[in-house]
Amino acid sequence: MDVFTKYLYTELNMLTRALEIYIAEFVGGIIVSKRSTDIENLNPDHVLSFNYSDTYEKIYGKEKKIKYDYIHGKANINKNVKTSNLVLGIDEYLNDERKDSELEFLVFKKFYQRVYKSTDNDYLNWIDRIRDEYANYIENKNNMLESYRNSHNSVMKHIYLVSAKEKIPKHNLYIFGHSLDITDRDVLRLFICNDNVQTKIFYYRENEEDKRTLGRLIKNLIQIIGQEELIKRTGGLHKTIEFIPQAIS
């Protein structure tokens, strides 16, 4: 790391620590007088937080058995510049040919900081389970269809066919308060681009006709999964993405 990069990285760490103190001391002390009914009505078993605060855990998660994963770290007043694990960085901006060789500014990238600062990564286990379930579903469906084709027993053929037509076991993904910024593309794609995940993206609006936030979210989602994937997943009988306006308070 050259002198200039080291200086910038030192300044970034000091800024990150200042942000941590602000969140832990000021934001953490705010008394919440209103709650979102959209959030309150959900009963998730896992929460992946891109925030540094534990707002959901304190306000909505009490008396609920939820597994939390603070992917960008969790603000802690007792830490310091060296021990803080908050992630404050940028997206991968180089193409595939350059990203693994031009590493001068690696320390500023989010994925590097997540690894270096050992932030929570339980979400990778969640992804593995989601994908394994889908792979097992496809394997079982193919086996049932093969058995159906090979069987000469009408009763068994019916059983095999019914089994093959069983619906995919679905996981529900609810997204609140995330701008779908490209800096989190690597993580969001892992969840959204699964055929057994129903994604519901809630967006803020000031009135019934307000779609400004919706427009920004659609634009950002295109940068994350691409136009073709967006079109495929937001329409048709097997759509997996839905945009939902939040209740107006």
C-alpha cells in the first residue's frame, strides 16, 4: 500500500469510527414513537441487516425467535478505530479481466472489508440451504417423471405424476428500506435470483400517486440482475418479484 492509499484508508477508518459513535450513541438513543404496520405484520425467521444499528431487533424483534446477520457490522460504542467492524466501502468497479490483478484500492471495497473485518456471513449458509432445497426438488421431480414413464402400473403412474407436479417449496424474501444500490449487488443477487424465492420489495410513498421511489428501485434492480432477469421475474405465471407500496401513515 503506497503512502497516499494508506493515508486515505486511515482517514476512512477514522470516519467509519465517527459514524459508529454517532449510531451507537445518538441513533441508538432515539425513542421510536411510530412503527411500520407492514414490518410489524411479518414474522421472519431470519433477518439480514445492511444497517449498522439494531433498530429492527429492538423495535420489532422482541419475543421473536429470529436469526440475525449484520453483514456490514454492528455499531458498538466500546470498540475503537482498530477494532470497529463496520463496513463502509464501494462496489467492484473493474471488469472481470482487471478485478483480480489491479488491487491497489482493494481495501476500499465492501467485499474485502467484510472478509477482513470478519462481519457476519451466516447468510451464505441460508443461501446454501435455499439452493439445496431447490436442487433436491428438481431431482425428485425428475425421478418421479422417470418412474412415471417406466411404470406399467396405472396406480403407481398416477402417484408418480402427482408427486412430480408438487409445487416448489417457496422462501419469502422481504426487502425494506434498502435502495438496492449496486454496492450490495453481490449479496442481493444471491437471494433474488432463485426460482424458489418470492421477493417482495416494499417502497415508500407520500401519497397514492407517488411512484418516485418505485422508479428508482426498478432502475437500481436492473443494475443488480439485468433487464432480462427483471422482466422474467416480474411478470407471467411464475413471477418471483413484486413491488409493494408501504402503507401511508
